[in-house]
Amino acid sequence: GIQVEQSPPDLILQEGANSTLRCNFSDSVNNLQWFHQNPWGQLINLFYIPSGTKQNGRLSATTVATERYSLLYISSSQTTDSGVYFCAVASNGYALNFGKGTSLLVTP
Amino acid sequence: NAGVMQNPRHLVRRRGQEARLRCSPMKGHSHVYWYRQLPEEGLKFMVYLQKENIIDESGMPKERFSAEFPKEGPSILRIQQVVRGDSAAYFCASSPVNYNEQFFGPGTRLTVL
């Protein structure tokens, strides 16, 4: 199956700092999503981005499908951004393969 | 517009009992997906269903697990004769069509004693 690698695995930031999370995948995809799993375990949709660039407030994402990677940018981080960020991809349109995630801790 | 609903949110079963997990997709969504999050294995796809049809169950264990999405009512993930290794968070997601963004429910956390 398709392999998904996320980096870094862990990240500690001070409030206000910016960060970039990376997702590499091993095959062409027709679905790519970024999620935030909050400390209560809920999966929050951030972006549906099989290609191109999107922005939503302090978050933005870019997927370069031809080079098989996606980036999630977090600017002016807040303590509520803490949690695990997952990248998930599908090559058949529906069976999302999740990476192991980036665990983010934002300190005051 | 209500999101994906799952119940119960927490479920405790003893070994050998049955577990039934329910999922109501978002309004207007006819595609349902189940995923399992095991502590050391991460999130894994289990099954993809449309109304009254199982489209792909390749990620579901061959024994004891079954899923359905009837014409009326929620999708059900059923685990018979649960074992400790079934303890996990089970997430349901839905989408309006295939090849589209999936929206996840809050999950059901199953604990097998």
C-alpha cells in the first residue's frame, strides 16, 4: 500500500512561533487531507488538498502532487494548537492511509 | 448542519461479549467509512459502505467483525466475542460522494476488560 511519512515526529514551540510540517507519500494520490487530533481525541478537518494551496486563518497548506509531498504551515501558534497533526492520503479515492503524525506542543 | 454522530462515545465490554458501534453520517452524505486507531498502529481504514452496500471491507479483520449501512438508520460496526486486542478508538467518517473530503465523527472508545 501507499506509504506516508510525516516529519518531524515531535515539535515543541513557544506561543507565537511559526512551524512547517511535512508529509511525503509514495504514490500518486487523489485524496489528501490534514487533520488535527486534539487532546480529547477528536479528529478535526483542516484541509482537503490533493493538489494546490489553501489558507484558513493562521493555517495554510500546499500539496505538490508531482513531487509527492504536502506541507502544513502554522503561523503565530497558540496553546490550543497543541495536539497531533495527521496527513492522510488515498490513491483509490476513499481508503485514507494515515501517517504516524506530528505531535505538537505549544507552550505559553 | 450537524456533524457525523457516533454513539456510544465510550463502551466497556468484557471478553466474549458483543460490541455495537453506531454512526450517523452528515446530512446529505451517503458514503460511510470506518477506521480504527490502535495505540501502537495508528489510524487504519477498515471498511467503506454506501446505503445497503459494502464497497470495500479489505481493512476489516476476517472474523468477528461486520459492518452494515441499512436503507434506514445509522451504520453499525459490530464486533462479536470481543478480545482485549479490540480495545481501540473507532472512528466513522462520511462524505457526500466518493473521491471527496471525509468528515470524521468524535469516535467510540472501546475498552475490553
